[in-house]
Amino acid sequence: MATDQRGASPRTAAPRAAGGPDLPRVPFPVVDEIARHCADDSEPNTVHIEIHLPGRVRPDRLREAFAQALARHPRVLMRERRRERHGRPARRYEWELAGSPDADVVSFPPREPGALVRARQRALTDAPSLLAAPPLRLEVIEEPDAEGCVLLFTVHHTALDGPACLRIAATAAELYSGRPAPPVPAPARPTGGPTGHPAGPPPTARPARVAPGTPGSAPGNAMLLTELPVPRREPGAPYTVNDQLMVATALTVADWNREHGAPARPLRITMPVDDRTRGPEMPIGNGTRLVEVGFTAAEVAADADTGALLRATAERTRALKALGRPQLGHGAALLTAPVLPVAARAALTRGVRRLAAPWTSTTLLSNIGRIPYPLDFGPAGRARAVWFSAPAGMPRGLTFTTASTGGRLHLVLRWSRTLLADEDGARLCAIFTDRLAATDAEAL
């Protein structure tokens, strides 16, 4: 279904209460503004999250818990403030903090075969409106022949990221179960090691693109979900599971490109870094900063030394995590400076994005890591699997998103249908599975 650039769907856009002058306003941060400028109707900018529970939830109890969770995180109750049609051109987009939801966020689609497949498709095609607070929705999916239920969130990525939505879900779980969750430690960051600019190909090198497969004519995103074992490491290994995932991603794309006759080029893989606390005070919004991990063409050759590549990758990721940098880099901060009206900045940003497309990173790996919350919904049980997927708009056209629950790795490949077909996604998943297994301690 087509949406406008604010994610408002003709079928699902909620009616918006008229904003008054007393409502708190928050200027769009850099990440939000860039996403707003570069909205593409054919590839809605959504994050999809699935929480699989062994039991089933009570609708009235879940609605009450979720409403209370939104109230405890009032920053999520944002909507885009309408700009005046007359008068001086606006210098900023602004969020209004509505104080309460504009519509019921929780829904219970009919319990019928194929309900989960259809809900996943809605998550890829039907973005929540930015004109109604909050810019997310929760569908509770049950199927006749399946045990338990799935809490499926669709988040408008212009406003929120996956970890922020997961924090709200964790608060709702505590309220639903009536049991407080244990304290959540801050994300671990390796100490020591290099702190200068990381090695790898020069930043001016034009990176490889994911080679086209056999796409169809329909626009939009598709995705594939799978569960894998978490790769093991030797005690004291200098690399992390995130580094193993990064190496598997790089080698997967290099293998795919070789299979399709693409010339060997350096790879650059975007990696979100999240330094926020994960407790109840976690800042809500788009809070990650993006860094790029580079690989030379020789490092990802068919006969690459996986052990050496793991060690080199660990040095690069440590250096990048320690490097102070704006969320999207200095160029994005300059593009969003409120010097020109937002309409002019939008046109400029889209033009720069088109010109810079050949230098955009090859793909994105978003590793949420071990889920830091029990996500205990009382009688419905604790989460037994959590899947995320990040948008896969062109020119990247392919993203890898991972999280781990109960000692299992939950992977989603998401791709642009203008780049890859479903069978291409399955082939990439098979390559990734083999390449990740090759990083296991027993395989090295």
C-alpha cells in the first residue's frame, strides 16, 4: 500500500488531534531529519520486531500494560507537528509530545492460518503514521495450529529504533506480569586496544555493491527469518560474537558477488553502535551512531584466512567504537543545520544522497546482541525468540539483523525486491550460515 512521505497510509492513518501551543515541542534530531528527507514511498522506513511467547496474552490486560508503558516513556508519544501553510518557511521539523496516544496502538488480528505471514508483510509495506502518536503499532498474532502468540511491532524508523521499542516492550512486560525485571547492565565495551583511525581500505575507495540477483518488478522489501547456533569462541579470544557476525557478513557478500561475476572491490559494512543505558531511563528515539567497517578485496577473497580476518576486524571495531563521531557523521550534521528552510534542505539532502550513492556502504549489519530483558509476560511466559529487521532500501538493498535469546541466534535478512528475489535471499542465508559456522572455535 502506498504511503506519503510521513508514513501516513490512506487506510491506517489515525485522526490527529489539533495541536495546541502548550504542547511540548522537540526539534527533529539529525537522524530523524535525514530519514524524513529521504523517505521513499516504495520502501517504507520501518523496523519490524517479533517477540515469540509460549503462551497467549489477555487482550485487556496487555492493552492496559502497554498504555502504562507508553506513559512511563512519554518521549515515545510523539507526532510530527504540522507546519503552517502560510507565513515564514519553517527552519525545522518538530515533534509534538502528545501526552497520550492518538489511537489504540494494540490490535488483535483474526486467528487464522497465515496470520503471521500477513502481519510480517504489513510490517514491510505499511508504516505507522508520523502524524499520530506514537509512531508504532503492536499486533498480537495467533494461529489456529500454533502454540503461544507473537507480539509483532512495526516501528517508523524516522522516529524510533529497535532498541528503544524493545525497552518499551520490556516495561510493558514488567507491568503485565506484575514482577519487576532485574537491573540491566550497560552495553559492554572492550577496553584497551587501538583508539586511532581503523585500518582497512581508504575511505575514498568506492565500495562494492551487492550484485543483483533475479528481482521482479514489484517494489518494496522482503525478508527471511532463521535461527542459528551462536558461534563459540576460545576463552580469551580477542574478538567478539559481533566480530564473528561482521566477518560472516563480509564473506557472504564477497561470495555472492563472485558467484554473480561482479569485480572484486573493497567492502564497507555499516554497523550501528548503541551506547545508551538499557534501564528504564533509556533515552527513547533514534539513539545509535553509525560507523563503517572496511575490508580490502584481498581480505575477503575466496581463500581468506578467517582467523586472521577475525583478529583484524576486532581491531577495527574496537577503534570505531572508541572514535568520537556524530551519529551520521559530520556531513549529515552540516546538511541539517537550520540555516536554510527545511524544504530547501530536503531537496539538497536528496541531491547529495543521489550523488553519494556509489560511495554508500555495501550493506548493514545490525547486531542487537543478547536480549538484555527477560520479557516475562507472566502466565504467557518469557520470550523464547526475538527477531528484528532493519530497512533495506536502495542503494544498499540488503541488511542483516541479529539478536540472541536463550543461547540461539535469530537472524533476519531483509532485501529490496528491486535487487533480489526470494530465492536470492535464501541463497544468501545459506552462504551466511556456512560462513558463520566457519568462525566457530572448532572450525578455526
